[in-house]
Amino acid sequence: MSAAASSRFDVVVIGAGAAGLFCAGVAGQRGLKVLVLDHSEKVGEKIRISGGGRANFTNRDLDVRAPQRHFIGDNPNFCRSALSRYAPQQFIELVQKHGIAFHEKHKGQLFCDGSSQQIVDMLLAECAAGGVERWQPCKIGNIALTGSGSYQIESSRGLIETSKIVVATGGLSIPQIGATDFGYRIAEQFGLRVVTPRPALVPLTFGGEAWEPYAGLAGLALPVRIETGAKKEKMAFLEDLLFTHRGLSGPAVLQISSYWKPGAPLTLDFAPGVDVAEALGEAKLRSKKRIANELATLVPSRLADAWVGQDPALQRPVNEAADKALAALSERIARWQITPSGTEGYKKAEVTAGGVDTRDLSSQTMESKQPGLFFIGEVVDVTGWLGGYNFQWAWASAHACAQAF
């Protein structure tokens, strides 16, 4: 196709997800001619399936003075600039403007009262208000620099010319909704570094015989304190844990998975805030109940039975138990150490950690060292905690980028 037949846009956004749509809408409303490209027919799929179909679209607990506290990456401070300039309250105001009802679940997590589709529709309405064009599905071929410093994009719908490309293609998590490594490939094509991607906010698995005594606990949920790492790298969360057939999940495990390193143990306290040794010691003085029954006053009875069932010394009334056996039981409840064999991988990961190296991006504008090439959202090496933080990074990085054109 000749250059004369190509379509020209001020900005081309690749990726019709949270970050891409928001960036396109803001840029379009600033008077720029914007095109959104996506290889999928669907729009904002990750928004649609998030939060159990209600989209945990932000977190009002995010501290804009120290937002890096809720994010990981090789340089956690990188996200500070964008997050402090576009705060959760600003996105909340947009949601309210569109008449979307929402509620706070806990720990600042905001969800739609209705369907997550409302957030997708809101972003599409913002794009429409900015006259944004969308080509979907549209396969993207070669991207090349022209002599004049602009970009030429080959696509299944024709040749495109632009001076600015925004890569908002997300990470590798949830491949079944179309996740690919496209964004990392573009980064590498233009000489940018990529921090090795890995699954994050993901259930952990435990293999073989070591897990057999606990496989029967699948479906059991309880609040725990969970930690991993040593010294400066130690991280802990107080959240709910869920036993699964293959391992552990629930908010506690999803949170810690972003910090867990293969081969490292996890330490779990199944009765946070309770002195189990003291409670069992007192029970021994006043009770003739079986140990499992006494333990069931502190932790769920299924867990108590599983723990006691592994040790014949514990299958007796509490007043007949040896102090040593009760001490060992208390230690296991308060400081159970177990080493995961791995994770459930990208198919179950809510996000991808790693991505385009922030050393090669401007924290002010999200522009890379390659002029006119921008990266926003999950494709960047910025990963938030569970609870709406990753969506807030999508909105904030997209807004910083759209303001820079």
C-alpha cells in the first residue's frame, strides 16, 4: 500500500483495555485525533471479569504522598509521580459523573453495585466524547520508524502513520482473554529493557505427599497472618486464606505471591492475635475435652481435626496431653512453615509482575527513551497490591501519558 493511502492519526493506542481506553478518551477530549487498535473483538475484558463481575475499580486507601507502598517493581518509586497526579478521588468523580453506583467492600476497595460492564461503557463513552476511532479486531504487523521520525504501522485494516504510539497491551496473565507478549516485543524491538515477567496475585501450589494431609481442607477459608522473606525483604499480610485442592489461595496468598520467591518458605499464623500456647495451657487445667475440641474454639474445626489427626500424642483429652505435645501444636498453629512448589501460573494470575523496565521510561510522561513511544498500565514493571491498586495504576499512568501529548 502506498503512503498516500495510509491513515494518519496524532496518537495510536495499542490495546483496548483499562489503560488504553482511558488514555484514548483523555487524549481525544484534548482535541487530538486518536485511534485505538486491538487484535481482539472484545473491549476491556479484564475489567469485565474483575472483582467477581463488579470491577474493583480503585482503592481509596491509596496514599498519594507515598503510593509506592502498595506497589512492587525494580523501582517502586517510579509510580509515585503518576499516582500522585491522578488520585483515586479523581476517578471516583468520573464514575459518579456517569451515574455508576458503587460501594466499599473493605480496606478501601471500591466495587460497582451493578455490573463491571458499566465501567467499560463509561470508558467507551469517554472515548466517544473525544471522537476516538477504534479498529477491532485488527491485527498489527510491522511497526517501523520513518525518515521523518514518525511511525508506520502495518495493520490488517491498512497502513497507519502517527508520531505517537501508546502501548497498553497488558501482561501475560489470563491468556484465555487474549493476553500476549506483544508489548514486550515492541519494547525490545526499539532497544528497551524488559524485566522478566512472572505471574503475580496468583494462587500457590504445593506438590506431592507433603500436601496430602491438607488436600481434604479444600474450600476452607479463615483469616491468617502470612509472611515471607527475611530481614529487609520480609513482607506480611493479614487477610483471608483459602485452601484449594492444589494448594492455597484467597486474598492472603494472592497478596504474598507477589513477594514470594521460588524455594522460599511461607510462615502462617492461623490464629492471629491469639496466644495459642496460653489458651491450650489454660484448657489443660480446667477441661477434659479432647484436644481437637479445645483447638476448635481458636481455629475452624476442620483445621483443628487435620492438625490433631497427624499426631497420636494429640488424640486424647487435653488434660492428659504432654506439655511438649501442646507446645509443638501451638507452634504449628502460630508459625506453620511450608514451601510452595510453584504457582497456578498466568491462567490464574490476576496480573503480571515485571515488564518494560522503568529505567527506560519517564515517570512524568510514560514516554520511553525511544521518542514518541509510550508504555502504560500493566505492560510496565509496576505491580499493585490486590484491591483496586492495579486499576488505579492503569488510570494514573494513562492520564499522565495523555497529558504529555
